[in-house]
Amino acid sequence: MTDTFGRAHTYLRISLTERCNLRCTYCMPEEGVLLSPKSNLMTYEEIYYIAKTFVNQGVTKIRLTGGEPLIRKDIPIILEKLSSLPVELSITTNAVIVEKFIDTLKVNGIQSINVSLDSLDKEKFKQITRRNDFEKVYKNILLLVKNGFKVKINTVLIKGFNDNEIIDLVQFTKDLPVTIRFIEFMPFDGNKWDMKKMVSYDEIMKKLNSFYSEKLIERLEDAPNDTSKNYRIKDYKGTFAVISSVTNPFCDSCNRLRLTANGQLKNCLFSATESDLLTTLRAGKPIEPIIEKALQAKFKVRGGMDTLEKLKQPKLHSNNRSMITIGG
Ligand code: SAM
Ligand code: SF4
């Protein structure tokens, strides 16, 4: 699945639900989002059929996301079906209820889990997620590590809110073998994004360089198609990374496609257009031609928002969905 810029697409992210047990301010509007009727959401059989079609087309990696993927009642069946495909299967979760799924995740060959945690401060966690679940998430991160999962922690930095925790979060990797990934705050429909609230890659590194001596910060080799720039503080068990989609997009090596919970293919996180795979599938027609057309229509950079000036335009954000209904 190669697009017009020569990028081979081998990675599919599937959103399993538009719902969530947290309500992060950067991900969804306060009033919530308009949910799709249940009949418009993919069933587990449809998810499996579409995933299998992508695998036949060259996908080798699938990540399940949402909303919160673990709140879907049929998550054990979904994991079981998808684990029968020849792919690396992984999941992104807020970890609030992950303790119930340790065995299910292991049995289905999940090795790598991404967990969202934006603050080590209980009150701030409550402010950003609008829920009081810090302790559960913190305990569950330790539980995942204890059970041998490779854990990456996603932290969205917001200026004046949690950017004073950058050092504390990196210190968290001293004794714990996790990767802390600082994500630049991105604009989506209804998340009140403002460039001034974003903490950039440069600012993050400046803060770290002024705390640790430069010799202690080791630049690590990034994996192919990696969206993050990876580092380690010398002798620390874990690592840290920065995902700079705003100031330094990694679109040149993009290998990702996204499937929303209501069966729409998005060729980019920032794309304003979608291709309806579910309706086509339900009409008994082949979905391969639609996938191919969507792939060939993919823009070179951020769904066409190739400059910071374009990214700053609120009108363009509202052409897209809220992150909770895309699947990050
Ligand atoms: N509920 C799961 C979770 O929180 O990990 C999975 C879905 S969530 C939408 C996936 C990722 O998207 C999370 O790591 C979250 O931090 C990130 N995300 C959501 N909104 C974002 C934004 N505006 N900018 C950057 N990252 C965002
Ligand atoms: Fe839910 Fe994840 Fe969005 Fe937070 S970031 S509201 S946990 S989907």
C-alpha cells in the first residue's frame, strides 16, 4: 500500500469506541461529543474482516485505541480474533481498568502497551481528565511493568499546567523501565487548542538540558517510522521521547492509516476527509478499491496543513473530528 509520495503503509490503528471513562480536556469538548448510533459502529466480526483485508494488503502492525478500548464489552473476542492475524498487535489505554485484562492481554500476545498519564499530581490529573482516577492509573502502570509489558507513557504537555513536571516525569524513568513520551498538544475539533498552550520539542529539550548535564542525555537511535525522538538519561532504566507533530512533523516516514469506530478510513490524523468502509462492506461490495483511493489521496504533510500558519487556523480544525472519535 504505497501512496503517491512513495510511503508504504504497514500500520493500522483501529478505534474500538467513541466512548471513554475519562474526559481529557485536550481530547474532547466539555459538553461531550455526538456519539454514533450503536448500529453504525463496527461489530467485532466487521472489525476482524476489515483488519484481515488490510493485512492482506500489507499491514503488519495493528494498534487498538479509542476512546477507551478496554470499555468495549467484547474486547476479549476482538483481541482473540485479531491475534489470529499475522500482525504485531498492541493497544493504547488510559489504564483505569487495565488490571482486569492482564491475562487476556498476555494470552493474546500483546507485549507493548501505551498508557496516557499527564501528571504525577493527583489534583492535576483530576483537572485534566475530569475524573479522580490517578491512583488506579499509577498502580496499574506499575502492575503492567511487573507483568513484563513494554510500557510507553504518553504525556500531553500544556504550558503553565504540567510543563513544570517534565523533570519529575523523566526522573520516573530512573528506576522504572518505561518510556515517557512527551507529546506536543495538537489541535482537534472542540479542544480549545492554542499555539501558546503548546510546549514545543525545543522547549522540552531546553528544560532538560538545563537540569541534566549535556553528557548525561544520550540520544538513542529511533526505530524506522518512529514518530518520536528518543533519549535516555545515562544509567536510567527507562527512556524518554518527544513526539513533535506540531513543530517538527514526521510525515515523510508516515506508514499509518486509521479506522474509526464507525468504520471510516482516515488516511491521516489531520485529514478532513474520510472513506466509508463500513457502508461499503455492509452493502456486500469490496472495500479494497476504497482503501486504494484513500491512500492515493493522502497529502504529503498533516492532511494538507503543511505550514504552521495553516495549522493555526481554527476553521481547519473543525473540519476534523475530536480526537476521542478519531483514535489517537
Ligand atoms: N483512551 C486511550 C488513552 O488515553 O490512551 C486511547 C485513546 S487517546 C485518544 C490516544 C492518545 O491520544 C492519548 O495518549 C492522548 O494523550 C492522545 N491525545 C488526545 N488528544 C490529544 C491532543 N490534542 N494532542 C496530543 N495528543 C492527544
Ligand atoms: Fe479518553 Fe484517552 Fe481521550 Fe483521555 S485521551 S478522554 S482517556 S480517549
